[in-house]
Amino acid sequence: MSAYLVRFDLLFPEIAEHETRLLALNGGQAFPTDDYGLLESYCPDPGCDCQRVMLNIISRRDQNQVATISYGFDRTAIHAGPYLDPLNPQSPYAAALLRIIGAYLESEPAYVQRLKAHYALIKAAANPNHPAHHKLSAWLGEAQKLTKMDDPAADLREALRVISEHEPAFKALERKSRQKHRHSAKKTGK
Ligand SMILES: [Zn+2]
């Protein structure tokens, strides 16, 4: 894993506009019910076969990064995750988001395939002939100069705004949480 992860939406903005997931999550008592953008970061080192995505979870209402989830595509690997990345922003309800987004990743193989395709695009950009290569090398040059970013959340907010414009929030998890609710209602009704 490279020390610097690259945001997918910075290298491939046109693809990211349409292929970044926004999830409408009903948090119940566990976390705020809200739309959450799943902004992706990947390791750009072409010599590294880490097979991972870092999901930066951005709350639409808070306009802030509320969890950072690391997920390995090789589900048999020891550190496959998903887990909360200890070096990146979390919130008091990050663990609750990890549980529901982890379950979402397990239940949506098509979405995981999309993430794998994005990972492959980032690795391909390491080739000097790739059209996105100049962006990657510029980004890596900047990242190595910076010891502390002024406000990294600001451009995450901008990225969330862009995907919110293009993509309706997925409600794939609503059915599940309603079922869970019915189940617990039945239990208390006994
Ligand atoms: Zn790597």
C-alpha cells in the first residue's frame, strides 16, 4: 500500500460523477438518517497489488467526513476488512456506519465490481502514456510536499455536491432496515 492514496474523483471526475455511490441510510438510533457519499481513494503504486479501496464516507447534512472504511477485494486476505482506518477521520457513529456499509458491500457484488474497475483505472494511470497520468503525477508531487493540508474536507464537500447533483441516493438498504424494524416490533409485541 502506497503512503499516499489518490481520490478517484480527482483523477477521473467524469466517471466519478456517475459512478460514485450515494446511499440513503436510515440510521435509527445508531446514527443520523441521511444521505452518505462513498468517495473512493486508491493506492496508485503500479508495483503494489494491495487490492483495496478506502471509502471516505461523507454526510450530506453535516457536510463532513464521518467515517473512513478500508475494504479489501480479496475476501480471503487476513486484513480484508472492512475496518475503520485508524489514520483517517472518524466520528462517534463511525462504527455503526461501518456495520451497515460493510453489510452493503457484502450484499452488492455489482458495486464491488465497480470499485475493482476503478482500482484498475488508478493503477493504469501510472503508465506515462495514460491520459490521466499527468494528473496523478501532479497530485503525488503535491502530496509529498504537503505536511498538513489546510482543509482537506473542503474538497470532499465539493465532490459530494457534484455526485449529489448527478446521482439519486440509493435506497437499497431501506428494505432491510424496515424488515429489521418489523421483526423487533413483533418481538416487543409478544
Ligand atoms: Zn497498494
